[in-house]
Amino acid sequence: MTAISPQEMASRLKSEGFALNAPVAEALSDPIVDTPMVVTLDQLRPYSNNPRITRNPAYDEIKDSIRARGLDAPPVITRRPGEEHFFIRNGGNTRLEILNALWQETQEERFWRVPCLFRPWTARGEILALTGHLAENEVRGALTFIERALGVDKARTFYEAEKGHSLTQAELAQSLSADGYPVGQASVSRMQTTVQHFLPAIPKLLYAGLGRDLVGRLLILRRAGLRSWRVRASNEAAEERFDALFKDVLSTFDGALETFSVERVQDELIGQMSDLLGAEYNALALDIDDADALQRVLTSQPTPPEFKATPWEPPEPLEPAAPEITTPPVPVPAGYSAHMPFSVKQRMQNPETAKQAHAQPETKKPAPTPQPAETPPGRVETIQKMVEDALGDEAEPANRPGGSTPIHASDLYPMDELWASSPEPGSPENLRVQIAQIAQEIAAEASVDEEVVTVDDGIGFICNRPLESLPDYFAADVLALLGVLSGDKKWREPIRLDALFFGFQSEARLSDEALLKLFRLLLLARQLVDSDQAAMLEQE
């Protein structure tokens, strides 16, 4: 090998090195499994679809706790594909806001760098993030009614995008419960009505914390007013006109929550209805008051009667007379004394028998019955209890005697058994109210409950034909079925009962709850018919 000159060595050292032709990644990809990591505050952003809009009522308490101890547990974070910043996946926007405030106040490093648990983004990421925030906010700080309603309405959008079709109220409630936010169909119905009809009129009141009870009273007032309007209005656009009137009246009371009064809203509504319909104020007030009072009776929990408990004293036991027992004298052999103890005599007569008689029998103590350990309620049970308390939904026991299926019609008519009926079915008026309510709740699964109108005769309800075409076959079949049951001659077109009951080819079908409500409706209708026929026979 020839030696390299110093000039050649210097030339080689000054030449360019090997070039890397492979592409260089600008940033590392996110982990594909749950991974602990430390992120800084500038890498975290609030969740864009967070249901909480107002300030957390526990803000100051949470801030004092984080200032003293830091975060009790690392928050779970995630990141959408292609985005630069992370966000907290299951609640935590309040904690993130507090961390930023404490960093600005103290400049302490412990508030700037946050230990977190990264969870990968999935195809259901938006749904899981939103339901996670809804559930977490119930635990960390209660949401207002409108915040829950808007969160559930946003979840409906995500679910419908995932499934590719619109969801009924019952399907939405089932999907939310399956993803960790248990809510009933009746509450979903209240929330949707609030978002559609009340939020445009009274946003200040709702964001100030207008609760479920007052919202429920407004729902009753709107339903009673619409029913009275339909009876007296002659044009086909009666419902649209009433909706506009109700929103106009309600919007005039959008102010301070402390001064809000449903009675004032009712008085103003009746006054304007009287002017527009040319009806007597007192007649309208009587109609609405009667409907409101009836709804209150049906929705209120019955108060058990008070009984004065008298202390029970056991009777003095009777002492029965002791029976006289006569036994023949036992002969005493020779050499025995009559005054010997019986055990000694027995031993002398038969030693083996005496041993057996004096042998103490072995008494086995019964094994202690194992008591089930009391387990604290889990996270899902805790969230479910909080949602029930806030929304008024009752949790059904997991195991019911006899395998009966519980049915609740908007929390108005609990039915512990499918065919359970009172021996006294009640007045025809009460039966019609119950039948109409159940029919409206069945129709709510197809979002056509507004077309079911309560009436004072017949079976208790009629069905309007909507001016516009219905969104799908399911809605048309549900409305047609109820129309046929109402006895209206105009509802005589064929109904796809197989699709309605069985849901062929992934079509929507009645839920199990709605199906049992339908049977309950039929039972009450039979009782109504029997009651009417009995009344006619008495008149003859």
C-alpha cells in the first residue's frame, strides 16, 4: 500500500461526508398504548367540546387543594391525529385553568410541568371524550341542566355520525348509558325540548342555573297551552304559530333567576292567547290550570298515610297445670339401698349402659354463616346516582322478583308488571290521560311525539298528519300505528309491522321499553272501552 501524502490526507478530510438520503421525521408519533409522560402547560389545551360553560362552583376549593398538594392523580390526556396540542380526555378543564392561574401567580415549576397519562386516540375518540367529560363533571362539580342538555345534544351528533342514521330518544339514552353516562329516555326528551324551544328564548335564565323542576313546569305549561290552542285554532299552521307565541312570551322574562316566576309566564301567555284566539281569559285559564293540576298529581309521589304506632305488649303467658305422672315403683334388688343415687344404682345394674348414659355427647357448633363484604359503590354506580339525583331518573334494580320487566312512562306511571292493573281502573278521564301520555312517549322514540294530541273523548288521543314528509319509514310506521289505534278513519294505510317490531335489515324498531308500553296502552284502552260500555248500559 502506497503511503498517502499529507496534501492528499488534508484533501480527503476536507471533502463532504456521506449524505443521508432517507426522510427525517420532524416529530415522533404518539404512543400506541397508554404511556406516562410529562407535558408542559403550553402543550395542553382545553377540550373544545367541554359541556361545562359556566364557572365550576367548586373552583376555589379545587384551587386551594392543588396549591397545597398538587394534583391528586395524573390526568388522562390524548391528542387528535395531526394536531399539535394535547387535551385532557376525561374532564379536567377546571384543573387545567387552575394550573395556568397558579403558574402565573407563583412561577413554580411544579405547576408548569404536569405528569400525565397519555391514552391513544381511537375511532370513537370524540364520543368517549365527550361522555367522559359529562361523567367526570358530575363527580367533580355538578353541571347545570342546560349544560347537560347541550352535552347530550352534541353527543347525539357524534352518535349519528358514527352510526350513519338518526337516533331516537331511547336509542340515544341507551348509547349514553353504554358509554358510561347513564341517563333515561324521559330526561333526554326534556333536554331536547329545552334546547329547541327554551334556550332561544331564555338563555340567561338557563345559563344562570334554571333547574329541572322549573324546566319541567315550563314543559307542562307549554303542553297545556298547545293543547288548548289546537282545540280553538282553525288553521293548519296552528302549532308553528303557538311555538312563536310561546317563545315571544317566554323571552320577556329572560332576566334574573331570583325573580323568575312560572305563574307570571302563564298569566302573560293566557292573556295573549285570549287576544289572538278571541277566547275568554277565564276559560283558557281553566283549561290550562286543569291540565297543569292533573300533571302535577300524576307526576307527584304519593304521600304515605301517617299511622300512630302503639307499643305492642306481649300477653302474659298462661301457666298450664303440670300433669300428674305416675310411675310404677322400681324393684330394688337385695343388697341395694333405696336411698342410693340413681347413677350409682344404674352403674351397679349395668355398667356399660351407665357409661353410655354419662358419656357427654359431642355438640358441634354450627359454622358461622359468611357475611358478604360491603363493597363501596363503583365509579359507574356513583355517576349513575348523581345523574339520577340531578335529572330525576330512577334507577331500576338489577334483579326483580319473578323476572318482571319494569316500565316507566316518563316517570308518571310506574308499571312493575306488564299486565298489572289496579282493581279499580279509575275514571275514564284518568284513563284517557294515561293512554295519551303513553302514546306520546312511544311516539317520542321516532321524534313524532308532537303529532300526538290529547283529547277528551275517544281513546284519549289523536294523531295529526304532518305537513312535511317524515324523516324515515320508522317515524311513519310509528305514527300510523298510533293513528290506527286512536280510531281515526284517515289512518288506514298499510303499516310495516314486521319492520316496526323486528327491525329487519338493520332498520330502526321499537325498543323493548316502547313495545311493553304499547301493550300497556292496549290494556288501559280495553279498560276504557269496558268502562264506557258499562256506563251506557246503566243509562239504558
